[in-house]
Amino acid sequence: MLDYLSDQVASWHVAKAAGVESEMELAYSGLHQLCAPLIDRFDGLPEPQRDALATVFGLSARPAPDRFLVGLATLTLFAEVAEQQPLVCIVDDAQWLDHASAQILAFVARRVLAERIAIVCAARTGSGDEVLAALPELPIQGLGESDARTLLLDKMHGPLDEAVCAQIVAESHGNPLALIELPRTWNSPADIAGGFGFPGNQPVAGKIQQSYVQRLLELPAATRLLVVAAAAEPLGDPLLLHRASEILGVDMAAVNPAVEAGLLEVRTRVEFAHPLVRSAAYRSAAADDRHRVHRALADATDPETDPDRRAWHRAHGTPEPSETIAAELESSAGRAQARGGIAAAAAFLQRAVVLTDDSERRGERALAAAQANLDAGAFDTALGLLATAEAGPLDEFQRARINLLRAQVAFASGFGSDAPGLLAIAARGLEPFDLELARETYLAAWGAAEMAGSLGRGILVEICHSVQALPPPPGASSPLDLLLAGVALLITDGHGAAAPILQRAARELTSIAFDDVLRWGWMAMFASSLVWDIESFHTIAARHVQLVRDAGAVAQLPLHLWQLALCSTWLGDLAGAASLAAECDSIASATGSPIAPYTRLRLLALQGNEDELATLLASTTELAADRGQAIATSGYWAAAVLHNGLGRYAEAATAAREAAADTVTKRPAMWALPELVEAAARSGDTELARDALDRLTDAIQKCDTDFARGVEARCRALLSEGVAADSFYREAVERLGRTRLRPDLARAHLLYGEWLRREGRRVDARDHLRRAHEMLTAIGMQAFAERARRELVATGEKLRKRNDESRSQLTPQEEQIARLARDGSSNPEIGAQLFISARTVEWHLRKVFTKLDITSRRQLSAALPKDDLVFAGIG
């Protein structure tokens, strides 16, 4: 939490200290940690205060100063720093602060009001210094079961066996650290695998686990064996543990020393005191003991009701190859996917490879395990399994599959310029053996080439010709066939030729089979986006995210998340888009499958966040060189949106022209054209605007959706006059009003209102500008909202009735200060009259200015007319 605080105030001056138990008797040791970095500010303090601090910090040999003087000096020092930059003092383990430092911090904290100073101390419950305990506090309780479950699953990025989840939540006792740290001990998604594979074989690490190991070693051998059995069985079933103890030949009562040591409890279920106790017990056990308890647990597990868990225990109960157990694991993988997701299937198959002695079977199982690990996001493991497969005898089809998997890993882990070519080579190699798989691979190659932009231009055309040379599919065309034919035709013959087939594909892609979603479904949104079908786009993206998330296909999830996030920006759900983008970044970071910041670019542009967007745009040049021009195109598109929102039309035109110039990445370039029309028309470059409109018309010539026609009408209105312009604006508002595209509808109202005002139709203009302002503000498109506000003011609209609305928000003290400031009193004069500091007066005035939506004292007379002020208790 303190780290979170530090991140939130990164622009502040942050002073940190931590109480140390061994230094509790050293007076001012904690205060010294806070003030030592500020020592260069000492010379600005009044001499008595400077001397006081110099003395307590050992910088001079004067007599010990009065603590009140030290406190005053500290307050002055902090206030001086805060005048230049807000200051936050963060103290961890405050229960171990020396008493003198605690007194000084309490003194300062009680006197902070208007100063830009925050003091935050964290202490263990009931152990803090009584001086600090008198300050306002926020007790931090353990998480409730629902929140604990949410936190755990948020760190998983995939499904988890319900019983295993409940066990971990119960053992955490609401401790967020336990819920956050435990997933970090797993090296890959397969380590947890929905419950199969828990708790893993990684070495024990960390002081907490080491302390638990030490406590476990002090237990009797029979007790340790039962604790290992309990740790290897994550469901916490006491009856199962009892049956296993009988098989092990150990009396169940042997568990009592571990219970008495506070390491676990055996009641309606077996619960460890902390999840790390479980992992420490299992990982520190000897290999023979782990094998022994797994065999016992396998024998104790009912093969009819829980065959997968029995197979899992059997697999970990033997160090030798076993074809019987390997076959059992292989048959369990399909059932595991339904229960524990892709990671569970990967874990079963990976263990089956280890237990397989026959080289031919081993190679085939290694290929299946590599595919499962790729889908689970375990790329290094997948590559290792491919190496295992290559070591055995392989036929040509198996070699083609290995090439495919290597290309898929290259794409998932980098999205660089190598992936399109590798995927195209793999597709050609698959043609003689499996045309359906070859088509899927060509589709993936097309998508990778489009994302590479100019880096993939040559290979993109080559892929399209290869696709068109394939024999026609037998029977009716599948959604895959339609999509592949449509995107190939798009490149070779243009939008007009491809639109009909892409429109059909968009409709049929809304309900493809789950296996297709996993293999090539991340491309399914391309068809609907290319034909301006936002409803199909959203339906497909939302469905696929849910299916892939539920299945635990971690490697696939970022590809779907960023597209749903992008679609959410079109719908005006910026908060939802930001949440999806954050999840995407989190998963990509964990799996090493980076996604370029397409959504963040779009979000920051729509929000009008110029500073953050500028920083992000600066980094896209490097990304473009590494991962392809598509990110650069998206960056130009974002810049065009931002500058149009800010009313900087010449800059918007420059950026939009760059985005639209990239004819390889069809979608961002196509979407940039409306920005180019608006920017060029408003900056007076009619020729450029008409050229952009012609290109836009070509892109949507057969796309009869309200989205496409509404945007086209809005663009035509910008280049029309009189009755024609009015008609096009009305059409844009009507068509976009039938969609869920709130940002585009709001912008249509804005443009229409601006045009009406310039036509002298102020009453009509106000209606559209008011709607635009309300919608843009609600969405969070601040730059466009401010543009609408300025236009409204220009029509004579009064956006706020300050006397009725703004003044009612002022407190009595704020009203009094506002009246005195309005009448010409200075801050020191107001402070003297009201017995507060000048800094506090300034603080209150800032709040007044915010509430009244003004920026200076000169505006107070208009905001608060003298004949309208009646103060509580004051005539």
C-alpha cells in the first residue's frame, strides 16, 4: 500500500523512513531518515530552528534543544519544501520508531492544514507508539472471502479448480500478501494448472518460507510425512488424508504436533496457517517422500469420481517411465481442459512426455504438450518440448507442425517482422497434409503481416496470392474460408471487391466453435471492423474474451483483450477500455507476449491527455522499428484525434495524413480518414479534405451500416454549404444516433452546432452544442468537451448559474474569505482578521475558484455580486 502511495504521488517530493527495532532507543533516528535528504534546506530556516535540527542530528555540539523547538523546525522545514513541491512523508513499521521521532511527527501532523504536506505512517495493529495512535487512523482488516477470491483470481489470468481456490482463500485468512505472493511462486501457468500440479517443485525461496521450513524440520518424521501428504492434496479433504495416512502406515494422530505448532488445522477440511506453509512443506520434502505420498493419495482417490486427480497423483508418484500412466494422463488432458483449462491440459501432457519411453510416442506427445503450453503462455516450455520432439523420429507432417509451432511462438512472444514469414513457410509446408490447418496458418500469417505494417508489405501480398492459389474448400464455405478469402481479396482487389464477402464473414463469425476461437479466432474481428460493423465487432470480441479467459488460454487472451478494449473506445466506454488494457498489459508482462499500446494511444487521444500521449508517441518510433509500422500508424491516428479535439487543425491534418498514407494497415489508415477530412476542411485545405473523402467513400462504398454512412455524411457536411450541409449533418446525427457509437454521435452534434453558429442560427446551435458538451463530458473526452463549451459560450449560453448552483457549494468560511478577497483584502489581511495563516487563506481560495469555475480574484466580483451575498451570521 505504501508503494502504491509512492506511485500515486510520483510528482511530489517523497521522504521515507522505516522504524527499526534495534534503533528504537536512538533518539531522532527516524526523524533523521526523513530530514537527512533535506539538509541543504537547513540554511533557509530561522537560526534557532536551524541550530536545533543541527544539534539533534549531530551536526553541532550545542546543548540538547527543547523538543518543541525541534518540532517547530521540522514543521518549518517541511513547509519550505512543500512551497516548491508537495511533500509526503511515508513511514513504515512506525511501531518501531524511536519515541522522540514519533513525538515530532505527531506535532507536525496536528498542525498541517493548508500546507501541501501529507504524513502517512503504517504500524502493526496494537503496536504503534501511543503518540501516533492519537492521530487519525485507518485500520486495515483482512479481505473478506469475496474480495480475497477476486484478488487471487486476478493474479491467475486463467481458471482455477473451485475447490483449490476455496482452500487457498481459506488458508490466506484474508491476508493480501499471501494471495499476491503465492501465484508468484509458480513459474508458469502449468504450475497451478487448475489444481493439477499444485504446489509444484520449485525450490523454497524467501524469508517467510524459510522460516516455515525451519519449523517443519523440528517436527517428528511421521508428522512431516503427513504434512507433506496434506500439502500434495490441495482439496483439503480430511477423509482423503485419513485414507492416505492408513496407506502410508502412519497413525492420523501423528498430525497433532503440526496442529499444536500452529502450522495447520484438521477440521471439516485441512487448512494450512498460510499458503506458503503448504508450498514450503511440499518443496522442502525429499523426493522419495513426495513420491510416496503421491502414490498413497492416488490409491486413496476414487478412480470413478475423480480419475484425473488420481492419474495426476499416480504420475507424480513414480520417477520411472510408465506407458500405462502416460496413456492415462493423455486421456485425462481433454477432461482437464473442461475442468482446469488449457494449463491443466498442458500439465497433464507435459508429465506424460516425461513418463513416455517409446521415442515415437514421446515425439507426438511432446508436440501436443508444446501446443498446450503455447496456448497457456508458457513459451519457453513450449520451445523445450519442441526440441524434445525433434530428437525423435519424425515424418514430414510432424516437421511441418514443429515449424508451425515455432512460428506461433515467434508471433506470440514478439509480433516482430519475422513472424509473418515463418507462418507463411509453415502454411506452405502444411498444404500437402492438412489444407484446413494450412488455411488457418495463412490467416495467422496475414494478421501478423498486417500488424507488421510496412515491414510486412511484401510478404502480405505473397500470402494473399498463395491463399488464392489454394484449391477451393469442399462443400459450403466455412467462416474461416470466408474470412481468409475476404482479407486476401482486400489486398489484391481493394475494399469494393472484398466488402460483400467480408460482410458475410462478419455475420457468420459471431458464433464460431470454441476450438476455432483458440486457433484463429483473434482474427475474427478483422472482417467486421473492415466493413464498419461495430455490433458484430463487439459481439465477437466480447464472446471471444470470455471464452478464452474461461479456458485459461493465456497466450491468446491479450490478442482478444486489446481488440475488445479498442471496440469499447468506439462505444465511449473509456473506463472499461482502460480496465481491459490494464489486464492485457498485466498478462502480456507475465507471459512475455507483448502487445503494442494500441488501446492506450486511442484512450489518451480521446481523453485529450496531451502530455501522456506525447510521451507514449515518443516511444512508438522504437516500437515501430521492432514490431512493424502498424503501431506508428495508430500513433499518427491518435495524434490526429487529439489535435482535432484541441482545435489544432493544421497539426491534426499532418498527423492524419501520415496515418492515412499507410495503405498496408487497412484499418487504422481507413479510420484516420474521417480525422483527415475534418482537420483538412477546418484548416482550409479543401483539396486534401476532398481527396480523403474520396478514399473514405471508396472504403465504405458497399458498407451500408449506420456507422459507415453516418461518418460519411458527417464528412460530406464539412465540405458542403447551405441546404446540402444541413441535410448531411442531420443525416449524420440520425444515423449515428441509431448506433452505440457515442463519441462519433457527440462529435456529429458538435460539428453541426459549430456550423449552425457560423450560419447565425444560435438557438439551433445551442441545442446541438449542449448535447455534444453533455455527452463528451460524460464520456470523458475532455478536449472535445472544452471545444463544445467554447462554442456554447460563443452563442451566449451560460453554462452554469453561479448564484444558484456554485455559491451553494461554498462553506460559510469559504464564502467569508471570498467576500473579503472580492472586496480587496490581501491574503495576510484576511488571515489576520480570521486568525488563520495566509497559506490557509490561499488554500481556501483555490477551493473557491474551483467551485465557482473561475481562475483569479478579479473574477470574484462577477461570480459573487455584492447585492447577492448573504452570509450566515453576517449582514
